[in-house]
Amino acid sequence: MIRMLIAGLALFAAAAPAVASDNPAMDAAVKRINDQWAHIRYEVPNREDQYRQLSALEGQAAQVAARYPGRAEPLLWEGIVVSE
């Protein structure tokens, strides 16, 4: 159930029109996490490769969230990546 909710949020976030925040560097970092997640989730056919790549992406997402404390955007994508 939670997994389906997070997947739905991810699809909504990916489909929603991009709204720039007041921090273009953060926006770019979050977009990279989003794009990498989508590539892994939908274009990497082997589940083991997906897990390996998602594990690496978890670290990147955590770094972005730590770089921008108190911001929801990086935390949302960190949660999406970790939930996979």
C-alpha cells in the first residue's frame, strides 16, 4: 500500500509541470535524482541491476537532501529512491 502511494507520488511529481524554486542549483540536483530514478525504474530491465543502481542513487539523494536541509523537494526524492 505504501509502495503504491509512493509510486503514485513519483508519477505525479514526474508528470507535474516543473516549478522552479528560489534555488536553481537545488532544482538541478533534484532533477538529476528524478531523471536517474526514472531511468533505473523504467529502462533498466534486470531487477538486480536496478537494486544496485538504486543503492548508489540512495547515497546521491541523501547528499542532496543534506546539502539543502529543511527543503521538501530533495527529501521527497530521497524517500522515493529509498522506498524502491
